[in-house]
Amino acid sequence: MTFRFASTLAGLALAALCASQTSAQVGLQRESWTVQKADGAADTVPGMVWYPTAASSEAHRFGPFQVQAALGAPPTPGRHPLVLFSHGNGGTEIGHAWLAETLVSAGYLVVAIRHPGSNYQDMSAKGRPIYFTERPRHLTKVLDQLLASERWAPLIDATRIAAVGTSAGGHTVLALAGARPDPTRPARHCSVQGRGLDDDVTMCLQGGFTKAQPAPAPQEPGQPVDRRDPRIRAVVADSPLEMGLAAESLAGISVPLLVQYGALDDNLVPRIHAEALCAALPKATCYRDERAGHHAIFQTGTGRLGPPGLDPAADPDGFDRAAWQAAAGPRITAFLNAALR
């Protein structure tokens, strides 16, 4: 493992230790929100809300995922810092329950949504420009409704809101932090003029592009879209998709940023994505694990969930995902505690 700003991370680890001394139980509630689309139609956005409670947590299964929570329990009164969570391509709102449970135990309220058009049931946005522009808008519109909700607004400290995302979710939360989505950049990257079809094969494949069927190169320069949400005060981008953001806009990220990634990530090649992001943002805290692949943050114990190369349950040989998560939970919690204090 290698670290940037080792002294900062050491301080954050101490903060996490202090936070762990007062653990909360974990409540869990299904929710859904209605989000208007650009064409005037509406999407129903399902999700989960994890929150502190005094009720005892129990083991429950949601499909292949096991969670430890008190379903529908009364929340602990008071205002809690909020974390919005964005899953990766083809993902689900429950696929990172372990991290939500960790954050709630430290006093956070966590909301994870299922992004329309890029989840395990619906991939209709695949290869389309809206994939890059609409994902961050989903979170902003859900946040609007959370802060207006009779149920949830009284539990949220609106001055302490963060966003955590993995893979395409990393792109999503970076856009909320001020980087501007540019839907033409991935198309150029995966066209015959770009380097993606040789050097970033899986990223292009997930957009539907191969050497036999490359992306059509845009004829006009991209018009980056502003999706910044000033209510977001800190961001954690795990194994992030950087290619969908206008490179020159990365400097617009001014909130505290933690980037974490695995050196063995073959879904989003680090030197093209996470490492390019860290190079562009020298003030970011960047954490690289030499043993990890792309899906280290995904829930353990699910069994196989996809084909080789795209299975979120698969890891590089010898990698211990549970041990990685046992260290990553306090690291993320400590970063957020420091950023939102």
C-alpha cells in the first residue's frame, strides 16, 4: 500500500478510533423518489436509507446480499451528517451495505439510490450521453426531496453532506463536487482515434464499444455540463471513472476529496482514471492498494454475480476483500469526520 499525505491519514485514523467508541445501531428503510427527466417524463428512483437507531440490528438477506440492520426501526432523534452513495455501472443500492452500516455506526445517515438506466435491471443509458450527465442529477434531485421530507429532513444536518461513489459512481460524485461531465470524451476515447480500445478495453466494452464496433468520434468539441451541487462538502471516489469528465474542469473541485483505488484494477485502468485524477488534483488524498482490483468495495459473500472480468464478486488471486473493507471503513469514516467537522 502506498499513501499520499501520510501524516493526514494518520490523523484521520485517530479520529476514526475516537468515533468508533460510540457506535450506533443500524436502522434500514426502503424508499423511492420521483425524478423528472430532461424530456419531461419521470423516473422512479428506488433506494435504501440507513440511519442510527436504538433498536437491535439483525441479519437479513436481500437477494445475494446480507445486511445487518433493524428494518423499519425508529430513528435516533437529532440531526446526523448525511452521505449519498452512488453505485457503479450495473449496480444496486444494496451492493455496498457494509459501508453504509459502518458509517451509520459512526453516527451518519446514508442514502443509496439505484440509478435509472445504469443498474442491474436497466442498462438503457449504456453508451448514451445521458449516462454521464444524468447520474449526478439523480443524486441532486433525491437530495432536494430528502431535505424537504417530513420523515428525513429533521434527521439531516444540512451543513454536513458528503457523497461517496464507486466506478461510474466515482464519476457521479466528482461531478457533484465541480468536475463537469463531457459525454463526448468517452466517445473519443473509445473511437479509432482514441487509445481506449487498446489501453482501456473493459471501460469501452461497458459502453458497448470494441475494435470491431468502435464509438463514432464526435465531430464537434464537447460542451461540458455543470452538475456541481454546493451542498456537497466532501467526496470519496473509489476506483473512479475519470474519462467522462472534462479534464480541464477537474481543477474546479475544491471540496475535500479522497480517491482510493487498486493497482490491479483492470476495469478502469488506474493510469487513465484514478491516477490521472490524482495527478490533476495534488491536494486530494489518494490511497492506492497494490493488491486490490476494481471491486474491493463491493459487498462480500454474494457468490458469483457476473461473467469473468465483469463479476463484482471476483478479486485478484490472494486478495482478502473482507480484510480490505475492515480497514477501508475506518479510513473513509475518518476522512469524512475530518472533512465535515
